[in-house]
Amino acid sequence: MSPPVAPPGWSRWLVPPAALSVHLSIGQAYAWSVFKPPLESALGLSGTQSALPFQLAIVMLGLSAAFGGTLVERNGPRWAMTVALVCFSSGFLISALGAATEQYWLIVLGYGFVGGTGLGIGYISPVSTLIKWFPDRPGMATGIAIMGFGGGALIASPWSAQMLKSFGSDSSGIALAFLVHGLTYAVFMTLGVLLVRVPRGEKPAVSGPSALDGVQVSARSAVRTPQFWLLWIVLCMNVTAGIGILEKAAPMITDFFADSSTPVSVSAAAGFVALLSAANMAGRIGWSSTSDLIGRKNIYRVYLGAGALMYALIAWLGDSSKPLFVLSALVILSFYGGGFATIPAYLKDLFGTYQVGAIHGRLLTAWSTAGVLGPLIVNRIADHQEAAGKHGSSLYGMSFLIMIGLLAVGFAANEFIRPVHARHHIPAPREAADVARQQPESA
């Protein structure tokens, strides 16, 4: 399947909306918690059981991105977006059947396995294409798209809650909500499938560098370089620190101020979670665009160094000031989102555009690892401290110190990153032949 090539005069600014339509859709994953209480009540599930579809979806995101990255590069963004559309929407339809028949394993299979595969392929589907369209501003371009994944829950969460309120929160109501999700996202993602194009030439910008300037490294060679694994550590540490707060945000702020004169209400805690989502979304476009100005290594120095400082402020002063707690957490979540959005441009700087989508897919296994590691650290330590008779902010002190240490490890890994050795570069003739195969006959 040949990727669709832009006709003469095609505006590159049509490509980010195409990517955004996919990422806003698959960003629904961050709103899964809306379905947890109804599922637990309707199907008699525990909290651990109701979390399983989401956990499996995130694992499948990392695995499908890693193993499907080369196929995405070979077949192009339209193929990848189509696969993402079919898998993600089918996942909801299978889940709807599972809810209607009260067969929970179908929900796990549908949302977790099938839908999670769509998450991974959809997440990396536009990355390589955006970098080729915007060689002059790769951080901004990927930030626009990946911003959608962070912001998808801002749309999906109230929309899902309203549907459950209208349809009912029993098994039939949940099934109908899943069905509407699957059909609506199929239509919305189709816009991206129809709109996306790859650039006709190697220099789509009116002025600026060619997308093929500089170092070019294949995905197979990239994973054999120390730069890839140093970046893996950088991303894993940054995501672990962010998700450690994100996953437990509402109970965390409630615990921190439970013994104060002004405890945090349930509605205020929910508002805090919404603020974190907004910071996550804003950081993806704001910080990634900033990286185009100050450089990728410098922006990760900010994410990791300032992130450790924010954690220190929360650990030692957070329970004495709500504004300080909230502001520090918002900054950490903006770094969390910014780290996701900036990593494709960092990969492009190190390995070129040749197979940057495939390399990005392999790197996202760091996300799968962090998705388990972050919540495990925070929840396990909080449970242990609570069993020891502690309460309030003391439940989190040890886990925050661990997060500071992990961010320091990430900071050190970032400092060790150097340009890729010439022995890993691909030969120019092979690169030229590869590019030529992607161009139309008339080009």
C-alpha cells in the first residue's frame, strides 16, 4: 500500500489536524476511570479487576508501537491510521457486546487487547510524517498531535459521564455507551485517514532544512546504540515521575490536607484532576515548541532537574500550602506531557527521519514500563505506610524521595547522550533509493 503523496500546492498545515483527529480519539484511554465504578457495580468487579482493561491497553500500546513501528514506516500514515481506526473502534464494539452479555472477559479483550493495539499504532501513526513536513519545527509539529492524546480525556470524560447518566449505569447502559464511542470515534478518525498526506519532495517547507539533512540511522541500528537506551531511561524516568501523581491525584490531594482546617472536598479533588489534565495537554505543545528554540537536551534538563525540585517542594512544604502543592503538581504534569511530545524530535535529532517512527515505537516500551512502575511505587508505599499507622502527607514522603532519585538518574542519562557514531549511519545510496520508492511515478 503506497502512502498518499501530497499534490502540488498542498498545505502542510492540513497534516496536524489529521494527526489530531486520531490522537484526540485514542486519548479517551485517560478517561477509562469514568467506567470503573459502573462496571464494578453492574458486574460485581473489584477495583483491581475494573482496572485490567486500561492496564492491558497501555501494555498493548507499548508492544504494538514497538513491533508495528517498522510496518508504519513501510506502509505510511494512512495505512497506520486505518489500522488504528479499525482496532480502536472494534475494541469498543467488542466491549459493548461484553457489557450487554455481562461477559467481562470480552471487555478486557476488546478494550484492552484489540483497542490497545489501536492505541499503539495510532499513537505513532503521524510522527514520522509530521517531522518530514516540519523539518524546521519538529518539536512544535509533534507537540500539536501528541497534545491531542493528553487532551482527549478532557472531551471523553464529561461525554462518557453524560452518556452513562442518560443511558443508565447498568450493563445495558454501559453497552450502549461503548457502542456510541466506537461508532463516533470511527467517524472522527476517518477524517484523519482521508486528510493525511506525505510530502512530495524532501523539502516541504518554503524555507528551512531538508527532512533528510544530517545523520540517518535505521531502526535496527538505532536499538544497538547507547543513545537509544539512554533516551529510554530518560523517557522512563520522566514518565514514572509524572504518572506517580497522575494515577493517584484525587486521593493524594485529599490525604495531604485531611488534617488541615480546610480539607479538600470530593468535587475540589476532581477539579484538581481536571487541572492536571490541562497541564498535561498544555505542556505537550508549549514545552515541545520551546525545545525547537533551546534544544532537546536543554529542555530535558528542565523536565528532569526542575521536576525533581517540584517533587522536593511537595515533599517538604506541600502540606503547608495548597497553592504550592497544586502549582508544583501542575508543573510536574506539564513536564510529563512535554516529555512525550519532545521525544520524537529528540529521536529525529539523533537518528534522522529515515525510520524515526519505528524507532519511536520501540522507545515507547519505556512508557509501558513506567506505567507499571510509577503507580506501583506510590501505591505500594502508601499502603505500607497506612498499615504502619501513618496518615496524611506522610503516606507519600518516601515515594516522593524515590521519584527525586529517579529524576536524577534520568538527568544523568540525558547528560551522557552524544551524537551517534558514524558506523551506525546508513549509506546515502540506500537512503536515496528508499526515498525514491515512496515518490509517485511522475515525481
